[in-house]
Amino acid sequence: MSAALSGRYQVVGVDRHPAWGNPQMEQRIEELTRPGVLEEMVSQVRPELVVHCAALTDLDRCERQPEEAREVNALLPGRLARALPRESLMVQISTDAVFGGEGPFFREADAPSPRSIYGRTKLDGEREVAERGGRFLIVRTNFYGWGSGRKKTFAEWLVRVLERGEPATLFDDLFFTPIYVVDFCERLLRLIEEGGLGLVHLAGRDRVSKHEFGRYLAQAGGWPLDPIRPGSLSEAAWTAPRSSELSLDSTRFEQLTGQAVPGCSEGIARFLEDRARTVSHRFHPAVGATR
């Protein structure tokens, strides 16, 4: 997100770790849960726009440590929102895990029904941001991409498995609408600049199972399909319960921006093409012009 924004804005990035990639921005190493740090940063930077991406996303860890999940996923976004001037835009990145019902293709007006502590605390975080009032944008998504190197993402793990020809069992009864993270960031920037506010779903066009996603990836990379084996959620030994239906409807995003969301094959092709590119070179030239 920093790389996408740094072409148009003067960006100050905040993380617990040094920046990776090559975005041109100021970076501050901070622990956001440290008392007073949010108020201090807002006072010093006086931001027009804050994109809050920090979250505890390990579902099983959230289940084992619910207070930590509540602190990071629910209370932290609320404190940040309240620290901002009312004229500043707060963008909260949320998740499809706020749903746990029938579906498919959940819309913004559909009632959330999270099954996990992760989903419940992320939903609480949405409410904390909305209750602040002022200008806010809550964006639910499910993205994939190349990581920072500190830990492998699901998509990176799957690429490594396919390259080695090792077997991978992927669920054929868990459905989602994945979007490549660069496609997501470019569209989020468009949404911000079009004045989008409130709650918006921004995900991929295609509803696929995890198993189908793996086969799409294997086909795009020219790897054999045989190692991708179907499995069931009922066979998983997880701590946190998972919903089998997480697909999001992105129609409102398309209406607000006039821009379509990408299909699964399209996103995977771009994901593989970007492997050898630096972070800033993964974005289309249109994402530019410093503001």
C-alpha cells in the first residue's frame, strides 16, 4: 500500500519492522499498541489520509489469545480513529471473515455473522471506526501476494510446493473471491480519489474454492495439476472455526469507481509476472504523479 500511495502522496509508513521493497517514503519503527504512540504520531504528521492495515490475522492465535486479538483488531483502530482530526480520512482494511452464513457473494447490506474470534474482533474494529464519525472508509477484502520475506504468504507457499512437485491438499468446500494485492491497492487508491466513503467490498470477480485457486495457479505457472489434491474443511485440525462461504460482491466498488475488479486467472497471471519485479515496479504507470 505504501508503494501505491507514494507515487501520489507524501507517505509516512509505520511498522514494527524496517520497510521492505523500494517505496520512496519516510518510515517510523513503532509498536502501535504502545500507550500514547498514536496521538503522538497524529500530532506530528497531521495526516490527510490514514490507511490502517495492521491486524492480528492468525485465526488460531486469535482463538488462543482473544484479549490480544481484541486489542489489535478492535480497540486499536478505534483509538486511531478518535486520535485523527474529523477532516482526515480513515481507511480501515477489514476482512471477508466477518461473514459465516450461506452466501454466496455477500453484499455490504448483508448482516455479518463471524464464526471466529478473528472475524468478531475485525467486525468490532469496523464499528469502532464507524462510531468515530467524520470521514471513514471500511474496505472488506481477501487478497494474496508476495510477502516481505519475514514469513511466507499462502500464495508463496503454494508456488514453492508446485515448483518442487510436492503434494498439496486444498479445500474444495471453502469458497472466496481472492484479489491480487497489487490489483487491490490500485483499486483502493482509485476508490479513495473518487471520494468513496462508508463500507465497500473490494475483492476478485470470481468465486473459487481453495482447490480451484491452486489449480488456476498451477495452470498459469505451467506446473502439473496432479499434486493439487481436494480436501474438506471437516478434515482440518484447526483451533478456530472457519466459514465455508466467504465470497464478496464488489458491485458497489464498481459503481463508485467505474472500474471492474479482476478475475482469478487475470490476477494470478499478474502475480506470477511480478515475482522478479521490485515493489514499486509492480504498479501500472497510471499510479503516479506526486501530490
